[in-house]
Amino acid sequence: MEFQGLFLTTGELVEENKDTINDLRINLIIDGISRLSKEPIKDLLLKRLTKKEDIVYRQNILKDIQKSQTLKALNEFSKNLEKVKRYIELSSKATFEITLQGWHLEAVLLYIKTVEELSNSLLNLQIESDGLRKFKDFLKSYINSDKFKILKEESASIKKRLEEIKAIVSIRENKVNVNKFSSERKLNDDIETIMSKLSYYEVENLDFEITESHILSNVEEKILEFIKKLNPEPFDALNNFHEKHGDFIEKIIEQFYREIQFFLAYLEYIEPIKQTGLSFCFPEITERDSEIYFKNSFDLALAKQLSDKGEKTVTNELFINKGEKVLLVTGPNQGGKTTFARMFGQLFYFAALGLMVPGTEASLFICDQIYTHFEKEEKVQNKKGKLEDELARAKLILDKATDKSVIILNEIFSATALEDAYFLAEFVIKKVLNLGALVVLVTFMHKLYRINSSIVPLTSNVDLKNPSTRTFKITRRETEGRSFAIYLAEKYCLTYDLLKERLKR
């Protein structure tokens, strides 16, 4: 079977709602990964897969890529093909014909070297994924094709002919003379003979690599024009070669180069996080009614932020039994509840991209959509009140969600009185229970878990010896209605008695 890309999909692609992307801070993660890519890949990161075989297809590719030797080969290929594209760009911007054609020739020569090196590397590696095996087979076939052989032979021949050109350039005052090289001894030979007698050390040969800084001056361009007149055949061949092979990069090679950035950029993004001691795993993709779990998982956006400072983020784990549909997360303020909710959504999102997810182990299902309801800032131009806006957004979710949806509700109805908030939250919970969706509800209303046995009470914990210290660990247990706010107030001298005393002073 022919290579059809690393993003072969048999099912539909789903683009997540913008609010969901922002609420879960997936936008920060995607921006960070995109900045590390040599090609635009943001559109690839914004479309989730909907079929298990498509997810497994990508997972297997990434399993191959992360092997050290494969990763090294692909990074080298990526770096060199980026340089090829830079040479092409320099060629397109050049105004002097010989410079334009020269950059084009250098691009072709590097392209040939890059493709051959990648093919040789892949042939010597144990490739197990369908995607990379098919590309390896394509590469072998492409290198043996007449098209590639002609490109290689013609470019090498022209390069050799150009390198064999010799000319004598003499500069006197403001006058430059260019003459054809004759059989007389070169000035360089004379200088070398004299210097050899004075040298006590061996001189090391240095390789010269063409770089973008080698832009010709007007004088150098004129010299080249005279050299071309004296040696028209090689330059005519260079011109014909440029016209014949203007668009020389094979389309499948270009496609592979862009698609491989998706995997390479993600691996580069998570590497500093792994250096702090955190783990990533390939989640098992299950059916909706199967058990769901994750171990040692964390908020990817937060972990990246902390890893840049050399710090490690707290991990959490959870096992969701069959029939458990609502996760009710309560506990003290600033205890990591919202971070847990964001992590939960991120796990499902990145699992559906076919990527590794934060954690040592995970089992997740393919959701049809991830819905989020986070507190929004009130806008003057919005004529709705805050509660009305929250209700409207909640209704929109309930109207669209299915039994395969993941819904994350963070501190909903906090804009109204406790009794009203409890009534509205109870209504929403009963509605989603009927839908059969998987819901994470972050709330201060801990008694909501009593509504139904399928509601799982989770609590963010504090250090029992020092309740003002949050552990950021979320565990299964009833919160007992304690917010621990008094401990925070005491820590920052904000209790009523302390404030009263300070005001007296």
C-alpha cells in the first residue's frame, strides 16, 4: 500500500469550541508547541480524531519517533530540509541571475544529500508503525526512480563543471581585468611555496560552508558576468537546469516534512517537563462504558510554566468505575480544583490527537465534544446579567451534549445566592445524568453529591498539621463542608480580630 501520510484518517476530524480551548488553557499549550515547529502546524493541533484506529495509527508513529536513533535521524532531516527551503527562499529573492541559479543548485544538492541520508538511516532502524514503514518504502523507491537519479546526476555534473572553472582576476587601482586561466603558474602556488618554507606547523584544511551572508557586491557580480562570457557552457547548463528543475522537492517529501513537525515539536515541548521527573504515557483508548482512569497526571500548561523555572508540578490520579458519571470536586479555595478540572479536559483532548498524555498510565474514551463552563468577566456591551449569561451558556451545553460528551463546569452559578445556586446546580446535574455525559463539576456546594449515587465526591486536600497549606492532591472523599478559609485568613492576618487590631494602631 502506498504512503498516504502520517495523518491518515478514516473518521471525521473535530475542531473544539474556542471557549473550551481557552478555558482548559489548551491554547497556551498549542501556541507553545507551534513555536517549536519549523512549519505551521497549529491547524493540525486544533483537530481531534474520532476513531480509535486513527488514534492508534498516530500513537504507533510517535512510539517509533521517540526512539533515540529514529528521533536523531528525523531531527537531522528536519534541520537540513529547513535549510533547503531557506536556500530556495534566497534564490527567489536574488536579483542577479547567477546568484539566483546558484542558490537553487545548492538547494538541490543539499536536498539530494538530505533525502539519501534519511533513507539510509531508516533502512538501518527497526520501524514498526505502518505510517513510517510505508514512508521508508516510498523513500527507497523514490531514490531508485529515474526522476531522482537524473536530478542527482545533472546537479552533480553542473557543480563539478562550475568548480573546474579557473580565471585570472587582476585588480589595479579602480580597474578590474578578468582573463581566462592559462597554463602559467598561479600566484597562489608561488605564495604557497614561499610560505611552506616559513611554516613550522602543519596547516589544517578548513571546510567552507555556504551561508546566507555570502551576498555578492556589484564588483563581484561584474566579475562573474565576465567569467560567464569566458565560460558560457557551464553557465548555460546551470540556467537550463534551473528552468528544468524549478520545483524539485517531491510533494510527498514536503508533506512528510510538515507532518513530522507535529510529532517533533510535541516531543521537544514535553522534554523539559520530563526533565523535572514527570511522566507521559500512551493512553489506552476504550469504549464509553468502560472504566476510566489516569495515574500521576497533571495540568500540561501549568507543568510547562513550572518546568521553565525548574520546578515540578503536583500529580493526581483517579479511577472512575462503570456507572459513575459526575465528579463533584469540592474543597478549600486555591486547593487545585480548577487545575484538576483543566487537566481532566486536557487528557481527553491530547489523547484524541494521538499524542502521549501526562501521567504514567491512562485509559480514556473518545468523546464527541468537550464542553466547558468557566466563569467569564462581565462586559459592558453585554446587556445580560452575569447569572443570565451563565444560564444561557449552560442551556447551550445541555442542548448539544450527548452520552459521549465530556462536560467541565467550574464554579457555576456563583453569581447568585446559595439557595438559588443549589437549586440551579441540582437541575443541571439531573439533566446531565439523564444525558449520560461524563461531568466534572467544581463547586463549593459539597452536598450536591447526595443527589445521586453515580456522583463521585472528590476533595482537594490540605496539610493536616498546617491547614493553611494546600497539597493540591484531589482524592475521593466527602469534604464535610470545610473550606479552611479561616486558616488562610490567619496566615495573611486578615481575620476580623486581626484587622480590627491593625485599624486601632
